[in-house]
Amino acid sequence: MTEPVKDAEFLEYIVKNVVDNPDAVKVNREVDERGVLIVLDVAPEDMGMIIGRQGSTAKAIRTLLRVIGARANARVNLKINEPEGSERAKRQEERSESNNEEGAEKSIDDIVNDIE
């Protein structure tokens, strides 16, 4: 008999040993017709450690989860939720607000000239 896949437990173990706030780590596993989706939540200050430089840590974690899934003939995907109050979320919000303000100030003539 094969042991059931423990992909979510594996992810939780790895992440809790990488972050500064292991109590804030939450892992949710969902199974549907497309495969397994594991959703990861961490503290805002730990996002950088989970993502890594240029996404290298997140990519490595996803690769390991896919290997575990392949051994059980399952497709495993990881979604890392952006925590509220994180620096990246603030920057994205500021960018969208500045883009909206710039777009609102332009006249139709300015927009047409930009296209040409």
C-alpha cells in the first residue's frame, strides 16, 4: 500500500523552517478536476523569504511540490497569497492610483496623439 500524499504537510514543514513567524503560516489544500491547489498564507514581513531573489525560492518550492505530486499521479500547484499590508501590495495600489490619475487628466486629443 502506498502512503497518501502529504504535499500540504511537506509545504508547511518547509515554510515554517524558512520564515521568522512560523505561527502565521497557513496552508490550505483543495482538490478539483484540474488537480491539487495548495494556497499558502504567510506574514507580510516573511513574503520576501518565501519568494526569494527573482522568485527562486518560490520556484524551487513549486518544483518540489510537482515532484511529490508526480509520484502520486497528481498535478500539484501552489498559490502564494499576497498578505494585506505588504510592501508589494502597497506599491501596486500606488501605481494603479497614479495611472488612474494620469489617465483622468489626459484629454482625448492627448490620448490620440499618444497613439500616433
